[in-house]
Amino acid sequence: MFKELNENVRKNTPLVHNITNYVTVNDVANVLLACGGSPIMSDEIDDVVDITSICGGLNINIGTLNKNTIPAMFAAGKRANELKHKVLLDPVGAGASALRTKTAVDLMEQVKFDVIRGNISEIKTLATGAGTTKGVDADVADAVTEENLDRSVAFAKSFAKASGCVVAITGAIDLVADAERCFVIRNGRPEMGRITGTGCQLSGLTTAFIVANPDRVLEATAAAVCTMGLAGEIGYANLQPGEGNSTYRNRIIDAIYNMDGNTLERGAKYEIR
């Protein structure tokens, strides 16, 4: 299943507009190029409507909010909706501050998203309007574990139904759900948490996958999550003595660049509940 989804990205070269944070913007662009997509980065209010109009998808990431980018997010999101483009929200740090929480909740109310991707604390914040996110990282008390997996799957499906979109909750165990089905994904390495921006990269990657596979948003999102996790495994296996997190970041991007459909199909570790 994932083989075809991967190949569609490389065949269609989806053009993705990213309003993302300045900590990881370069890595997001490189991951999109690595997977076969094409990135455009623009967050100027007078520019974003035109830019998003020529793209196939929009990736909104609230990681470094400011008074200039917030209106641009709403303007681009509404224009993308008018054109029926695919739109993803990455609510980075929702729950860590009132501004982040309000912006994410307001975006959900005013823009129709196809996918919302975040850690469990961020997603719980969106579900309740309040949270205990630790900076941009998930609170350890919220972690998806084998012990609470059934409850977490039920929560993911419930939130997906309430929000009317696919939800991707990423962590040690990843959940990708719509109202009826949930992919439980166990790809990845804990060392990926030592790199700034793997989540941001995944949001750009996911947007490319859903643009290239518009009628299979749930499966395309799961394929993107497996791709990122598998790249983390391959990149870690290729590290040489003396190499650290900076090289690891590049190894992950290289693994995505070299990942074909067969590699993804063989390496994806998931079950559907």
C-alpha cells in the first residue's frame, strides 16, 4: 500500500507552500526536496495569497509566531480552502502559552484542515482548549505507551471525528487516525528527539504526501509518518563513530532522498485498529 503512495509523491512533484518556523525552515525545504516534492516558503501577508494559489498544499506551523505571520496564516488558509487545496496544521507548542493556544484554536475554527499533526500534549490542548505542554515537547505525563494505547487510540479517533480531519499524534508510538481507523506506528529512534525540527520536517513531508494522494489522506499521512520514522532508523544505522546529532539530521534527509517504495513497504511497522 505505501509503495504506491511513495511513488506518487516522486511522480507528481507536489508544490507545497510552507508558513513554518524560522528554526527549521531550511530543513523543511530540504526534506520536501528529498521526498520528491517542491517547497515554497512565504509568510508575508501581501505575498501568501498569491503563493498559496499556485501550490497544491499548505503547511502551517506555529512554531515561531509573531504579529506578522499570524494574519498570513489565516489568509493563506482561507485561500487554500477556497481552492480546495490540502492544508495541514502543526500546532507547535500549543498549551505552552496563551498566544499559541489561541492561535491554534482560532485556526481550527476558521480554516478547514485535512491533517493536524502534533505531539500528544499539543493535540490534547486543541481538544480541550488548555494544556500542559513543556515548551514544544510533549509532557511526559501525556506520552502514548503500550499501557494506555487503547485509550490513546480512542482519543485519536474521537478528536479526528470532532475536528473533521485526519490526526497524526507523533511520539515513541505514533497514531494516525480518522474517525474509524487508526494506524499504530512503531518506526523511529529515540535519538530523533535530539534533533531540532524532526516534527516540522514531518509536517512538510506529510503535506507533500497528501497533495500527491488526495483521495487517500489517512493512508498518505500514515505513509509519511512511517517514512520519517524509517529514515530515522536508517540514518542512525549509518552513523559513524564520532558523528552526532548534526550529522544524524543529514543522514535522515539522505535516507528520505534514497527511500523508494519498496524500502518503505518493507520497513514500515504498523498495525491498524
